[in-house]
Amino acid sequence: MVRGVTLPHRGFPPPRKFCPTPLLRVYNGDLQTIFFADEINPEIKKQICSVLAGYVWDATNPFIKKHKTILPTLAKVVRLKQSI
């Protein structure tokens, strides 16, 4: 269960302790909001995909440095822009 949402899955759910934050954001909709936004910088998608692919040692990637706050903040900005 992630933030009160029961997830359909087979096998074991992703362990929060070892699971990268962007992967957990899939379950609350933040990644979908960002990826399917009408206007999103391709560099942002590239940086997120890099993390999801397991390249988590790049200290210049803002999605590594600010992993706990950047995705929810970006998703919130996208939602605000879409509501205008």
C-alpha cells in the first residue's frame, strides 16, 4: 500500500527501503502527470528515465540530488499549468 492506495501486483511489492523514489511516484500518478503533459522539456524526461534505468550515481542529475521533492513539485507545476 502506498499512500492509502492498494496496488495490484504479483509477487512482492517494491520495498520502500530499497526502491528509488521515482519508482514509488509511479503509484501516486506523479510520473504519469509529467510524462504525458502537453508541454514538457525532453531533457526532464531523459533525466527521469536515467534514474529509472538504474543510473543513480550521476550527481549532476537533479532527480538524484533532490529526489524526495523534485517529482511532486514538478507534477504540481504541470497540473497547475494544465488547469489554466
